[in-house]
Amino acid sequence: MATKKKAKTTKSAAKKSAAKKPAVKKVIAKKTVAKKPVAKKAAAKKTAPKAKARSVKAPAKKAAAKKSAAKKANGNGSAYPAPSTAAWGGAGKALDGVKILDFTHVQSGPTCTQLLAYMGADCIKVERPGVGDITRTQLRDIKGQDSLYFTMLNGNKRSITIDSKNKKGMEILERLVKTCDVLVENFAPGALDRMGLTFERVHELNPRMIYASVKGFGPGPYEDCKVYENIAQCAGGSASTTGFREGPPLVTGAQIGDSGTGLHLALGIVTALYQRNRTGRGQRVLCAMQDGVLNLCRVKLRDQQRLKHGPLTEYSQYGEGIPFGESVPRAGNDSGGGQPAWLLKCKGWETDPDAYIYFITQAPVWAQICDLIGKPEWKTDPDFATPPARLPRLKYIFGVIEEWTMTKDKFEVMDICNQQDIPVGPILSMKEIAAEESLRATGTVVEVDHPGRGAYLTVGNPIKLFDSPCEVQRSPLLGEHTEEILTQVLGYTDAEVAEIKTSGAITPPEKPARAA
Ligand code: COA
């Protein structure tokens, strides 16, 4: 039903994007022009040290000649290869060839590595023999099967079981360190050091390794603390600014502490890989969950500073005549930006908890809003005609708009308003999202088959790269790829694998025999 009703909206969206295209092109063109001198500079820098070495080493001469031949072949004067002529999506994936030693567990780290695996990285997830990532067994919906908590965060990965506290196990891990490009971990502070995999040791084994961590807090008084999602939401400023003024602080359902920080880390890793192309060496990347949440809450730190200069006039509290305190208050469903907004009831709200629409009174379409809700006189009434005049009356204004929205269901409001360019958004339940055809069509919601639990829904890659296709694959069973990785990635022989099997490095420790 939702899809049908949205058809008109999509049409108008297509119209809009067509109209906007030239602007986008302009930006891209600008960027390309700006980049060239930088690339040239870098290339010049690169040739300088090589020129020095020329008198000593003949091969350097050859390499330089090869490079300049490549440049000529490009015809673009840069050190980049000539543009691929393969069909779009036929030139491999963005992170093809990148190997990740995935030491992550629970949610934050796995979010990061799953995304990199979606982009084409070979993600090798190391798990404790017999136990695995704790989320395999948490919030289980099917007895004896990997939970959705695990399966939805570990797609496109391979699983190897290694006991890092076993001597042979550490030997295997060190081989993995030498082979991989990125190590990602989100253990409690100090856990990896206790295993013997300090940054210094890893850098010694593989100077090209990018060593990426999620921790709860950055350096400071709380750096040694363990942290879960809601702790980060509380410590990062989100909870104090979420909820209603008269209620307690509130955590949000969006996992901004875990998944949000995982996304930050993924950007850090890709950036470090890019820098490594130039420097040849890896580096540490650290994302603290408190920092990640604050980064997502920056508009509230903005408001904190604005408070010094007077009340926050776009908050409905201002219109209600309630004085502001010293900190940014909770603002309910107020908009966080400059266009006043509120959540309004729609037809059926008495029985459907999700029959609501988020309505933004964007100033440029105020006239359309007035006509739609049957208040054309507000277009010229000095109490309503301008944004500053409306600020102290927002509660009343939204009450009147709501009288109109309550006569329509949320999809009707969405359809009618978008035809007038009025930005609104229906509250979609997870049931509606799971059934939404357009999300399936774009690969944002994907159904994956699993040998143990059968088909399940997962969230595919929300970042669409048009030359790097993403096929979402199921999560691995515990240790499913242990032998494959030992032989194909690390080059162990069959005899060596047999020896590893008896060492306890990849199997759970044997239980001590019971006394008779
Ligand atoms: N072989 C042997 N031991 C292993 C292992 C392996 N393959 N993989 C992990 N372990 C061990 C670690 O060495 C560590 O043991 P130690 O404490 O004796 O040194 C232990 O398993 C796991 O450590 P820890 O991270 O403390 O797990 P936890 O369940 O107690 O804590 C968190 C979970 C999430 C609170 C904690 O990891 C943390 O704060 N992480 C950083 C912040 C974060 O990412 N939080 C969000 C999670 S979604």
C-alpha cells in the first residue's frame, strides 16, 4: 500500500533531482580541477627522492621510466592508472585486496568490519574456540542457532577460531598479522595488550598494518572503563538532550554509540589506507564512543553556546514562556534546525501507535501550508506571515495543522504535502520498513539464507557505490573457515594443520576429567 501511494511522490522527486543535476556536475568539475595540482605536487615529491637514488641504483631508473610511461599512457599527467573501460560494476569492488584481521565483538566493531566487507574487503573474524562472539548466543530467537544479533552484524565475513592464549594460537595470529592490512578490535581497554598484540608489537611484525580500535572513552579519566551503547549515549550528550522537558533523559533506539562509532571507525580505516598509499606505513586509528556520539550531537553543543546570548527561540519551550536553564534542555519532537517542526497525529492514531507524521513548517513553503490547512489568511496576517512572528505561536500553529493531518492517514499526508514541496515524513514502524518494496529493491533491506536458521532479513549496504557492487552474504558459522584460512591464506601444510588441531589452538580447551 505504501509503495502505491508513494508513486506520485517519487515522480516529483525525480523531477527535482533532474532539475538539480547541473549543480552537482558543477561541484564535481570544480573538485577535479582543484585536485590536479595536488596530484602533480605529490608526484613531483615522489620523483625527487628517486632522482637522488638514481646514481646509486639502476632499478630506480627503470621504475621511474615505467611511471612516466604510464603517465603518458594515461594522457592525464597524473600517476593514476588510465580510467577503466570495464562496464560499471565490472571493475571489482572498492576494497578488493584489503585483508582485515577482525578481532571485533558485540556491535560497534562488527558494524565497521561488516561495512568494509560489503565494500569488498576480505574480513577474517577471529573468535574464541567453542565460544565465539558473545552475541552468537545473545537474544536468541531460535534454539541452538546463531542469533539475529550476530547474523545481522557479521555478514560477508569468514570465521576462524583461534585461542589467543595458546602458544600455537598466538603463532597463527602473528602470521595473520603479517598477512593482513588492517586489524580491527573493540575489546575492553588493555585486553589486546594482555594478549601480547600491542600496537608496537603489531607494527614490528607488520609496519603496514592499520591498527584500529573502538573504545568507550578517549584518553582521560574514564579511558579504562568498559562501555556499552547506552553509556555512550549518556556520556556523549545525547540522552540529556533527548526526551521531553518534563521527563527524565532518554536513550534513543538508533544505536548511535555502537553502530555510529563503527561507522566513524570505518572512515578512519579507509582514510588510513589512503594515507598508507603515500607513506607505506600503517597507523593507529582510535574512535571513542563518547566522541562519536558527541559528533552526532554537535547541534546541541551549538545550542549550548547560543544559550549565552538569549533563549533558544525555535524551541517550543520559548513559545510556552518557560525560561531556559543553564544547559540545553530536552526538546521533545522540536526540530533540531532552523525550520520549526513537530510530530502530528494522523487518522487512526487512537488505535495505531505509529499513525503520526513529522511536519516541517519550512519558511519557503509557508503559503502552500496555509492554503492546504484552510488558513489562507495566515499568509498575510502579521502574527503568522513571517518566521519570527510564528516562533512564539508554534504550539498553536501545530495544533491547527494537526486538525488537518488527523483527517488523513500518514501516507495521504505524505503524498499531498510532497506534491506541494512541503517536507514531511511518516512514522514508519519496523513492520512497515521490513515490507517496504523500495528498500528491498535498492538492497538496503536484504533477505539472506542461513544453513541453521533459514532466511532472515538484514540491512544491506546503506552506502551505494555505483562501480562497486555489493552482494550481501550470510554470516559465517563459528570457525566455518578455520581450515580454509590456515591453508589458503596462511599457507600451512596439511601436516601442520593436523598438528595445529591437536595443539588446542583452534579447538576449545578440553574439560578436565571428572574424579571417579
Ligand atoms: N582467545 C582467547 N581469549 C580471547 C579471544 C580469543 N580468541 N578473544 C577474546 N578473548 C578474551 C580477551 O583476551 C579478554 O580476556 P582478558 O580480559 O582476560 O584479557 C576477553 O576475552 C574479552 O574481553 P572484554 O572485551 O573485556 O569482554 P567483556 O565481555 O568483558 O566486555 C565490552 C565487553 C563491550 C564492555 C568491552 O569489550 C568494551 O568495553 N569494549 C570497548 C567498547 C565497545 O566497543 N563497546 C561496545 C560494544 S558493542
